[in-house]
Amino acid sequence: QNKFVVFQNAIEKSVNLHLEFWRELLEENPDIQKLQNLGSKITNTVESTSDLFKKLNEMNPNHIRCLEIYGNFLKEIVNDDSEGQRILEK
């Protein structure tokens, strides 16, 4: 249960970084340095979220909420439709 909370927090952090990235990108004069920094943080959070999902999936491969959250995260935030759909169908 504790690892699931950490997983949810990692997804929340990643979503917030994605939102901040797109907000900056929509500015009239986006700060390229800030975008690069956010992009790097996004890459790290997506990777750590993936690692957390793998660990949770090893403990309980049928945790419906975990599969649902991660599948939607991949589809809606990371734009990995095929992998997201595969996880949601599981």
C-alpha cells in the first residue's frame, strides 16, 4: 500500500511537470533553458514512474487501480497509446 502511494505521488509530480512544460511552451517568448530543464525532469520522472510500476506489477499483476492509473498516464500524458492501451486491456 505504501509503494502504491509513492507511485501515485510520482505520477502526480510527472503530470505537474508536463503541465508546467506546456504552459511555458505556450508563452509568447518561452524560456528555452527552463524548457530544457523541465524536459530533463520529465524524462527522469517518467522513468522512475515506470520503475515503480514494474515493482508494483511484480507484487500484484492484477491491481486494477494501478493498471488503470498507469495505463491512462501513458495514454494521456506520455502519449504512448499502444503501451497504455495494452496495460488498460490487461
